[in-house]
Amino acid sequence: MIRIYHNHRCSKSRATLALLEGREVEVVNYLDTPPDAAELKQLLKLLGIPARQLLRSGEAAYQELGLADPALDEDALIAAMVAHPILIERPIVLANGKAALGRPPENILAIL
């Protein structure tokens, strides 16, 4: 089973979903059904990146919450993403026990 954390308003997310066409895919609209802290920690582990790299720094909430502060630890950044899922970079695809960020969309092909 393939899972994609998807935002239908995002062109990269739509392009990534198109690459998965013809496969059995669970689409998670993460803005409506955001991951909890434990799920985000697992995604970060599978992606092999720190929480800061999964943040969308261009979002207004990023500035409003002062998330550029280098003193903020992983738990604080994860808590911000749980509370404000718009901050989570997308799309994230899980397949075969691995994860990939679809930026660019072709990145996901390595885990299929």
C-alpha cells in the first residue's frame, strides 16, 4: 500500500499523485486529517531529515510563530506542525517501508 500526504491545492502534490496513477494509493488530506506528533516523528525518521527541513518557511504561520528561531528544538517544531499542518512540506509518500518528499515529484520513484 502506498500512502500520500496530499494537498489538492498544491501543484507538486497533484503531480506526485499523478505519478502514482494506476496503483493502490491511500490519499491523506493532511490539512483535514493532520498527523499527530508520533506520526510526524516517524515520517521524519523515514525521510532522514530534521523537523526544520519539513517546515514550509514561506507560510505566514512560520513567521507568526517565530519558527526561524534556531533555539527551537525538534519537539517544538513538531508541535508547531501538529497545531498548524499547513506548515508541513508536501507531498510525502510512504511505500515499501520508506518515505520520500515529492519535491520534485520524481523523487518518489526511488521508493516505489
